[in-house]
Amino acid sequence: MRILVTGAAGMLGKDLVPVLARKHRVRGADLADFDVTDREAAERFIGAERPEMVIHAAAFTDVEGAEHDPARVMRVNADGARNVAAACGFHGARLILISTDYVFDGTKGAPYVESDRPAPLNVYGRSKLEGERLARQELPGVTVIRTAWLYSAGGRNNFPAKILKAARKGKSLKVVADEVGSPTWAADLAKAIGQIVDLGAAGPLYHLAGGGFCSRFEMAMELFSCLGIRDCELVKVSRENYPANVLRPQNSSLDSERIGREGIKPLRNWKESLREFAGMLGSHQVG
């Protein structure tokens, strides 16, 4: 199958392209190839490549930065999704759209399922939810995959990267203990998306995130333990006592059971993935 992956230089894209390339003809694209906010450019590029499937992973993902430029974020995440969906519809390509747990407000108190009503708290979440809506308006057959707390070795804005950078600078680090989610390693997510492609799963919406859930503090503790970091103390704080520039959901963990009913193997527990991720990083990352 001919597959186009947008956002190929991003956290997910870097892992997704080689995974798909084992069985398919894959073209990775990024901003240098075409600007998703330009509807005509999207149509020209997709028309020239003639993919049978597009996986739209390109997005503005800086949650705090999004608050400072909401118009740009909406252009990229909402209008961009619409433009790619319209081009797919025009040229007869299937579309998988990558979305986020931040479409929820985190007040449910339990993992979110696909039928739960979204209520985003911040610009990033609103832009991704609007992208889902606009893409479905242009292409009713779009498949949306929501994931959560994505991280990879090459990412700069993900949580592990941020806390490891901070750990190099100080003797102590404050981490929120009452913000809960489902950490997802991009390498695991890429493999699962590969299964979705191979099995032809075409439902309208799936949640796909690391198994289980934890707090930011628990994730940091596990990562420090795996990497043997002892010269930086983790200090547990509450959301109320931690300065933040953006509202985040208190518990945006995702329930991924529906995807299992499609014959897709659920992602492994977040601890198992994080331990393997830490082993790949090695101690040189924190020295």
C-alpha cells in the first residue's frame, strides 16, 4: 500500500515511517514538503503522491506555547486537519488522524472511553477537537486515534525530556503528583498503528495509549529509578501549588479496550515501556 505520513520529523512520525516501511511504500512528509494550513498545497502534494492512505500526525504540540498564539495553533491543528481530509476525499485516500487526550477536561475520575463527551480546557485541546470535527466534516470515513502523554527519545517538549533537562540543572525538582494520564511511548504507538493499517481497522474513533495510568510524579520517579539518578531529589507538589501557564486535565487517562476488540494488541503497561525507553537512553543522558 502507498502511505503518506505527515509530521514525519515529529515524535511519532520518526518511529512510524520505518515501522510502516517494512510492509508498505511509505512517503514521509513535513513542513518542507507542504504546509498543511494551505489547502491548495495539501491538495497538490497529495494529488502528486497519490497515496492510498494518509496518516496525519503533523501538529502544533507545544501545549504552553499554544496559549500565546491560538490563531496559529487553530490554523495548524484544525484547518490543517480539514485541508488534509479534503485532499484525501478528493483523491480517494483513506485518512487516519492522530489526536489527543487533551480533548477531555479530566473531571471524570476514571479512564475515558470513546463515547465520553469531550470538553477541552486549553487552546491545544480545543484545536485538536476542532480538527477532529472538521476532518470528519470533509471526510466522514476518517479514523481518529487519540493518544496520551506521548514521549520519545528525540522529543524536546515531552515530559521525560523536560524533567531530565531540569535534573541536570538542580539538586531538586518539583513534580505534580495529582495530574494523571496514560504515558505512551511513540515506538509502541507506531507498532500499533502498523497493526491497524495491516488489519484494515476502519472505525471512526479509537483510544490508543500506554496501558494503565500514573501521575506525573510517579512517572518521574520510575524514570529516575531506571536511570539511577540520585543527585536530584524529586519533590511532590499539588497542581494548586505548582505555577502553570496553562490549564491541563487532572485525569486524562484513556481506556483502549475498543481497539482490542478490533484484533489490535493493546499497548503494554506504561512502566514496561518506560523501562525499555530508559534503557535505550542510557546513563549518558543524565550525566
